Amino acid sequence: MKIFNSVEEIKDIEETVVALGNFDGVHKGHQELIRRTVKSAKMAGLKSAVFTFTNHPKNVLAGKPVIKNILYPQDKADIIASLHVDYLFSLEFNEYIQHLSAKDFIQKLLIDVFKMRQAYCGFNYNFGYKAKGNPQLLIKTGIKEGFGIHVLEPFKIDDNLVSSTFIRKLIAEGKVDQCERYMGRNYTVGGEVVVGNRIGRTIGFPTSNILIDDSMVTPSHGVYITYCNYNGVRHPSVTNVGIKPTIGDNKKTIETHIFDFNKELYGKKIRVEFLEKIRNEIKFENVDQLSDQIKNDCLTAKKYHDI
């Protein structure tokens, strides 16, 4: 897959079938849209493409981060590549694109730059200045200009409309066990392991701590059954997300205890994969009570992992 990060880079490309959308979660609905795009491109002898933004338009328009990310940019690109897409147009939502009218968006971007011959979009896709463009305008323009538009119906699983908004809500409420059903994968967050307060080490449960990435949606405070991915290996683990109220640390962190693991990970990159929530975060009267609860949490997680 060839990735283009600016309009200026997009040169000498072949005609395309383009999947239109933000694809911020590349969930199962997005995947279906992309698969149909790829299939149509192959049948027509064209190149398949996905058009998305590196920054969320709503955050740009609001002037602050109002929408949290579900995926890291590299993960997003990797998942799209795995669907056998030829081109990824991953552009910044900048002043130029922001102020394109819906008509110019179609002509100056989709047709002139992307060489679009067909496009796929969701039923609620909007584009152009003040989001005035919609699928009906694409269809009307396509009839006039000679390109095809395919609008996908709402994609539902268990009567739930699969959307990034719905998935963000699941994660924020700690319902991480449902993510795989709608995303096709478990929810993960990652980062560099930093030095914590070392309380876990003193009570027999050393943890690898990563700071919260403010751009990412994070699970609600609590204890979770997880996998810790390090150096290409998936290790069974248990993870606390929260502020550790028993010891008075008020900064939200993610701290993971990896079972049967004794390597030093400070400064290393890890990924935490969330499987199921065990309980909410609790403030205990003392560290001894906390230690007893952690032992129970570990037993619950080990039983889940069958170790």
C-alpha cells in the first residue's frame, strides 16, 4: 500500500475507487466499506484507495480535542493495508480542505487529485465547508460527471449501529469485553514504561506503568484482565487504570502486572490489550487491604488466562 500524507505528494497515480470516511476506528462497518471498495476496484481494473484525515475535523473546528482516538495512526494504516488497499490518502484536515465547498471538494480533491471513478461512503457521510456535502450530492454529481457512488446502509451488530462513537462509549464505560465484537480486535493502548511509585513492588506485585495518552480514549477506572505485548510476545497480565486512591496518587495511569515475568521494562515500549473488567477502582483503608484485593484480582485473571 502506498501512503500519501499531502495533496502535493499525490502524483502519477492511476484511476481509483475511493472509500470515503474518517475511519477513526477501522471497525467492522469501516472494514466492510473498504472490502467492497477493494472488490469493486479489482473488478473494474482500477486502484483501490482510502481517504481519511490524520487529525479529526471536529477537533480542528472546536479548537480543542473533543474527540478521542481509538487507534494510533500506525495501527490505522496497518489495518487498512491488511485489507489489500492500494493507496491511502491520509491527509491533514487543514485550512485549504476545511474551506473547500462541497462542490469543490468533489471536483478539486476527489476527481482532480484522487482520480476517482467510483466511491463508497456511509449513509451519514458529510464533507465540504460546514459539512454541507452528503451522499445525495455525490450521487447527483456522479450522474452529471460520470462517476459511480455506492452508499452503504447502516451497519448493525446485535441491533447496535456500529460506529466510532458507540465504540468510544463502550471503552469509556469499561465494557472492553465487547470491543472485539464490533472492532474485530481487542482495544489496546501503548506507551513507554515509566518509573512509578514502586508500591506494587514492595507488596509483591511489580507493575509496568505507562502514562495516559490524552489523545486516546481510555477505559474507566478499574482493574482489567489484559495481555501485555512486549517485543512481539503476548504476556498474560492484570492491569489497573486509575488514580490509585489508596496511596494518594492522583494522576491517572495504566499499570500492568505481568505474570511470571521478571524483566526490567523501564524505557521500553509495551502495548496493553484489554480483555475484560474485573472491578471498579476502590479506595482501601490501608495498603494491606489493597494487597489482599490485588491477590484476588490476580487469581481471577489467572483463571481467565488458564495459568
